[in-house]
Amino acid sequence: MTIVILGGGIAQNGQLPEHVKKRLKIAWRVFKKNKSAKILVCGKYSFLYSKNKLPKKTESQAMRDYLLELGIPKKNIYLENKSKDSIGNAYYAKKLYFIPKKEKGGIIITSEFHLARVKFIFKKIFGNNYKFKFIGVPSSLKNKRGKKIIERQKELLEKIKGILNKMESGDHNFLRGKLYKLKYYKKKRLPWVIEFVTKGK
């Protein structure tokens, strides 16, 4: 069994936001019930980072370090160290881990506010030959900022549906050579969006 934990931002000093730590703690609980499971942590850093202000470590490196602190053996942890957003999480997880290891499914862990978008992306990129269980971890996004983040997720889901509209289900090669070059990635983001991704708050 493979447990996949999706990145959710990282501060420039390499610190993970609380909502990502919550994902990792849930993964630890799942792992304790099946200690032969493999854990794949996904994420380099967001494409919203400027090139001269990159974090000290990647999201996947920071998540691995946190899992090690929780007591998960290093031999059980695998890093996907290339993706810069949720589409990339799925694309590189499939291309660099699931296909080479001939894995056909697993458990995807992310935050509740991120869950609808993740389900769409993974089902579209992986297709019907892969079976996943999705776990949405509750977060403390209850203030005005939290509501903005939840609304933003809904907007992003609709935009991503448009991006992947012409892609056949399971055809990850549709994104080869296109990922991070599409107009979607070049559009200016609001300052609070950038702050959430690069500071986790």
C-alpha cells in the first residue's frame, strides 16, 4: 500500500504550515496500522515563488523530515521532488513513482479545503485503472481568510477543469512539455494567495 501526502506550501525558512503537519500526522496514524506501507511525499515548492527567494528545502524534504520525527522509518519514505502545484503532484507521482513501481492505487491525504480539486486532478491524470481512497484532513480555516481560501479552491477547480478539458482520462502524457508553461501559470496572483502558499498563513 502507498500513502500519498500532498504538499500545501512551505515558508522560505523551510517550515511547514500547520495544515500540512496535520496531513502528516494523519499519515502517521494510517501507517501505524500498516507498517509495511510506503509513503510518498509530494512537492518541490510552489511556482509562485520568485527565483531569488526560494525556500531552504523542498516541501517533500521538509515533510520527510517531519515524518522521521514522528518515528516513520526512512526506508518507507519516498520523495516526489519536482511538482510545483496540485496538477504536478499527480503528474509526477504517476510518472516517477506509480508507473515504475507498478502500483495501482493507494491513499491520498490532503486538507478538506483542497479535497474536491485533488479528487478531480488525480482521477483525470491517473484514469480508471488506478484506485484511490481520499482523506480530507480538517483545518482551522474558519475566519474571513479561511473563507477566502475555500472560495479560491472552488475557482481553481473550475479553471483546472478548463485546462484538462481536452485531456483523455488517464493520459498523463497530455501534460508532457506543457506543465508550468500554460497561461494559467503565468497569470498574476493576489498578494494574499502568494502569502498563503509561501508562508502557509
